[in-house]
Amino acid sequence: MNNITAIFKKEFKAYFLSPIAYVFITVYLVVTNFLFFQGFFIVNEADMRSYFSILPWIFLIFIPAVTMRIWAEEKKLKTMELLLTWPISDLEVVIGKFLASLGFLAAVILLSISVPITIAVLGNPDPGPIVGGYLGTLLMGGAYLAIGLWISSLTENQIVAFILGVVVTFVLFMIGNPFVTMVAPSWAVPTLTYLGLGSHFDSIGRGVLDSRDIVYYCSVIGFFLFLNILSLESRKWE
Amino acid sequence: MSNSASPIMLQVKGLNKRFGPVHAVKDLNFQVHRGEILGFLGPNGAGKSTTMRIITCFIPSTSGQVLIDSKDNIENSIEVRKKIGYLPESAPLYNDMMVREYLQFVGEIRGLSASKLRSRIDEMFQVCGLTKMATRQIGKLSKGYRQRVGLAQAMIHDPDLLILDEPTSGLDPNQIIEIRNLIKRLGQEKTVIYCSHILPEVSATCSRILIIREGSIVASGTPEELTMRASGSSRYLLRLRADKASVESKLSNVAGISKVEVAASGDWCSATATADTKEDIGEQIFKCVVDNNWSLAELRHETASLEDVFTQLTRG
């Protein structure tokens, strides 16, 4: 546990040591606010449904940028050799790094608090769906992060990690999208919809936290963190 | 000094490592006692770093066993790693962290309590000469200071076994002497494995040297023993005015000389006579020259140095 805390602290701080983090936070907030408020006054409803519905798309670019560095840099600088010879298990390192990236995401999401505050000033929103939506966003973000983290462990090049991350999350996102399920054979549709990263977010966007969706996102997180550990172990298979 | 009465700190038994078709480490057997500084010497690519990576649990061996303080490093991996301090080749560090912050992080992973860690960090600053660099960013340090931060990182938890892979690479001569003295001091209580491809480095600090080549141990012993072993053969270099063929035949007849090589240039020729005896046969060679009425410009006796042992053992 102490080890996980040490890794978490170090990785979490590392985000704020690089100026890129601040650029990303700014871009993220500007883009999401712009896209949301563009339609907000037209629809004229005091809720955040349309805000949450754009997040799965934004995350496709934003999350791989958050995770690309995490393992690729350790490999490039060869600090991995030290890290993995310290008295700490691979599992602890992976969990520490994952929690740090989740912490960073939570901090960014927290900064978007201006949106619900604005809505509350202008109208009278129902707080339930908004809180549920935020929790769901963190869950979905966690799934994207776990994927990005795993991909970062496959290469020592951050740019490659970013591009691969975008591609993989995009594919996992699209397979559940109506765009694909409309043309897919009907027997495959339920599976594809279930596996798709975005389809579970529809009800969350409406403020409904379904246990099936929670289980889905937690399974995705668990699966990709497991792949991450395997990828660290792979140094032993040569 | 090598002291067989003190307990064994590290034991390597029948260690093999293959990377596909490459057999990087071949049946390595050695042991290191507590309080010993072992020099692990070999040319680049001899398998030094691979062996260290196996000992430190970074990669597993293909076959064989590593025991640290009589604990298997695979079965008791975490426990064994606590006893080791490791400085990998080229001192990999997190460039965006500050020196103090980095040592703090390493100490936390090493499980030191907050108060203990504070005093250890101060001690490391002293020992490694980092006090002025505490709040510098690691990425902006010179190579020498990076190396020191790497050393401080390896020693922060006061490990029983210190493994240093090329610890002086990139340092200037003064820094090298400092690090050497530091290692010697540490070696009085701790066990140190010192990897290097530079012989003087190792012979100046280590109580025992292992020379490895292409993954196998080709020689081991104290620096003195290895030099003794080499001085079994010595060479005499001559420059004389004589006929090449007669020099070859006459010199070969001198008792103790096993091989003669002669290169002629004009009237003069230079001869290299290899002797297989430890006794000085310079006088006999001189007599041979006088008897044949050759003009002698130079007669020099060269005994093999540790350098020669290393070259002989690791070349080809």
C-alpha cells in the first residue's frame, strides 16, 4: 500500500511538472465548454446531457495524450530497469500509475465545475443526474486510461503510444456505435453494443448509473491493467 | 580482502542466459563474501550487464540459481531486492524531478520511515557531494552529478549488497578518484560488485577480480594473483644490426626462449623473443649477441602486466 502511495504521489506530481499538462487542461476546458454552450441556449434546458454526450468523443484524443508518456518514457530513459528492481511488485506499480492518471483526470473534470455552476445560476437543474454523470465520466475515463496505459507499455515512443491509443480507443468506441451496429449482422449486434466503450455511457449521460455499466467499465479497467502487467512481464520471456 | 571465513553474500550457481540464438551468459559460477569488493571485468558485450540484471531480478535466467544471503532471488524476489542497491549502466533517472524529491521517492519505495529517510538523505548528500544540488532538476545536472544521484539512490537504504554497473563512466579523473575512495570505504562493511570494462578502475578498488569473456569466466583472483599468473611469460625486445635468418636461429638456441620473431628493416632488425621462464635471461641473450658480433642498439625486458592478462584473456 505504501508503495502504491509513493508511485501515485510521484506520477501525479509528474503531470503538473510538465507544461504540456496545463496546455491540455486549457484546451480540454475550452473545447468542451465551447461545444456545450453552443447548443445550450438553443435547447434552453437546464441539464448537462449534451455536455456528457460529447465527452466520449473528446476523450478519444484527450486520454491517449494523458497516458502516452507513462510507460514509454520509462522505457526510453531506461528508468524501468531501476523501477522494476526496487522492492515493489509489478501490480503495485501499474495500480499506482493508473490511480495517478485517474487522479489527474478527476482534477481536470473538477475544473469543469464552472459548467454546472453556470447552469445552476441560469436555471434550476436536477443535481442527481449531474452528479451521476460526473461519476460515470470518471468510470468511462478510467476505462480509456487503462487502455492508454497498456498501449504506452508497448512502445518507447510517446508519439506512437498516442496514435495507437487514439486508434485502439476509437475502434473500441465505434464497435458499439449505431454507425457500425446498423450494418453488422444482427446476431453480433448485442455483443458489439455491449463491448463498445461508448454505448454504456448513453444512460450515464442521462444521469442513470446502471450497475451493468459500472461492471462493464470496471471489467475493461481490470482487463487492460492485467494486459499492462503482462506486457511488463514480457521482458522476462525473451 | 577475500576472507572465506565471512559469510557468503551472493552465490551464483550454473547461471545461463540465452536471448534466442545468442548465448549471453554461459554457466557462470561464483560467490562473493560479505565485506568483499568484487571487480567484474570484461570487454563491452561480455555479459556483465546481463548478469547484473539477472542478479537484481530484472530479468530471469534461462537456467541456474542466484542466492543472496542464502535466499533464492526468484522465490523471495521482493525480500532479496530489499537487500540490494543497484546502479544500472548510464544511471537512468527521472529527469523532471529534483534531486531531493527523487531521493525522497526512492526512500519511500524502500520503506524508510519519514525521520530515518530525512537523515539518510542528508547523509547521502554528504557522502555523494550533492548538498549544493538538492533543489536542482535532475535533467539539468552534468553527467558526473547524475552518476552521484544514481549512487545515492543505490545506497539510500544502506543495502548489504551494492551492485554498480560502470559507476565511473563519464566522470572526470578527480571524480573517479572520489568515487573509488567511496567504494573502498563502503567495501569495509558492505559487499560491492563493481562492473567495468576498464582495468585500472577495478584493480585500484577491488579485493578480487573476475574477468569474463563471451559470457564465461576466464580468470579470477586478487589483482596480485592475476599479475603473478601473467608473469609466467615475459618478452625481450632487441634491436640489432645483423642478418635476419641468423638472428632467428641463434636466439632460439638461448636456453629459456620459446619463440623468436624478427622483422628486418635495412641493415637493422628488431627481434621479439618470448621466454617461458620466470628467471631473467637477459644476460644469456646479451652473451649470444656478443658471441655473434652483432651491434646492439636496444635490449629491453618486458614482464606482462595485469593489462596483458586482460588483453590475452579477452581478445579473439
